[in-house]
Amino acid sequence: MLKLFYKKYGWAIITGLLLIWTIVIPSHFQKGGADEKFYFAIIFFVTLISILICLLYFKFLLIERLLISIPIAFVSLFVMTSMVGHLIVGFFYGDKTWFLWETKHRIFINLFFYGLNVVIILLLSNAYCKIRQRLKNTKETRTN
């Protein structure tokens, strides 16, 4: 029952969480940054989104989906935080990151940041599932 509900409404749940998070949470790119505890909240949230996305792949065992979602989340965060995030902020705002204290700019940059995290998580999850499926098929053909 729960599996069918999540299969049907999983993307709605993920999208709703992303929208609420991007609207309510301050941007960690804003002038002055954010509190150190906030960075742990970002890690927790992106990991939660990664788990929710990986749970949508019903072909694999639950424990496998949960275990693979954690490294995928950290790779996504690493790419976005250290490589892409500051380039995006620099492209749109330059050194004028005090604009990110305003609501519309904060929501815009948060949507970019978390949206690209979701895209990276989706790409990595799909790549993992395709590789895993090929390995499974190769293993089955060897045993036959």
C-alpha cells in the first residue's frame, strides 16, 4: 500500500519538499554566510532528497537503494558546493551577494542550487541503476 502510494506521489512529495525548503531557508551564498549548524541542515536535506529519489527505483532491494543514496548525495553536494555553486552565484550576482538577503534573489539562487543537486542526484542514480542492471544481466547470462 505504501509502495503504491509512493510510486504514484513520490515526485509530488519530493517537489513539495524542495519548494518549501527553497522558500523558507536562507541562502548559504549570501553575504556573511550562514550559521555553521545550517550547513549540517543542508547536508541532511540533500541526503533526504537523495534517499527519496533512490527509493523510486523499485527494481532493487531497499537496503541497496538506501546505501547508494548516501554517497550519491555527498558527490552531488561536493560538485555543487565546491565546483558549480560559486560559479552560478558569480555569474548572476558577481560580488553583490548582499542581494541574496532579499526574498526573490534568495529563492532564485536556492532553486538553482537545490535544483541542480536534484539533477546531479538523478543522473548519478540513473547511471548506477543502468550499470547495476547490466551487471545483473551479464551475471545471469554467464550462469545460463
